[in-house]
Amino acid sequence: MMNDEVNDGATPTLEIEPASMKTSGQCACCGKSRRTAWGFVYLDGGPHACYFVEWTLGRRDCSARFDVVVGKWFDGTTENDREAVSLEYRLLDTGPSFAVVDADGRPAAEVGRATKSAEVTGTPLADEVVSIAGAVLEADERVRDLAAPAVG
Ligand SMILES: [Zn+2]
């Protein structure tokens, strides 16, 4: 049975594909360089989302942003077929933590409709983007440092 080999039906398969990155100015709090890395997310083999992570190099205590754009990506779709959700990331004593914030003005808002924190928080969309961001944190080596416990 082909379908059974691809997926047992219970858990969707998320695949993270890192793409490019660029420097993106300086941190507002400490002046160190910030960087933005981005990539693509496939769900059960089909294009599903893209993500941007912006953080301060070598600094886990500065704020980091995970922007996730979820929706339709086939030919003919536009940013109106996708939702851009922005997550403020913090590494707490209890582990990684994401809070939904407004996506206006983020690079992600150029490829998806910018959502507001108030309309996304507590919805299934929030759960989905947080799980995608968590998967990115584990799978994308460029940002994995952000999840590591502080040393010393
Ligand atoms: Zn800083």
C-alpha cells in the first residue's frame, strides 16, 4: 500500500530545508551584528511554509524573531493565500518559548498577509507556526545555537 509507506496517517511529516541568509543590521540593545536566515517547510512532501529567523550573532539573551508564512504556494497564488505570523523567541530556564507578535513590517509580510498577535494567539494557526518554529530550531543548524542551554 503506497499511502501506508508514505505516512501512517497519524502524524504529518514536516521537512525543513534551509536556504540562504544575510546580515540584517545591528542589535538595538547591544550593537552586535544581526543575521536573518530563511528556508522552506514541506508538509507530507508538498510546499507548505517558509520561515525567516533573525537573531543576534553569539547572543542568546538578545531577542530573536521566527517569522513563518503558511499557506498555498503553487503557481498563481499570491501573498493573500498565505498568512505571515511573527514569533518572538526567548530561551527560558524551562526551554525555548515563542510568543506571537504583530507581523507588520517583517520581511515575511512581503510573501504573506501580515497577521496581528491578537488575531492569531490561541488559534490552531498559532499552534501550527509554533510547532514549525520548533522544528526549525531543531533541524536548521544555523540557528540551533539559539536552543542550547547557556554555558557558564
Ligand atoms: Zn543585543
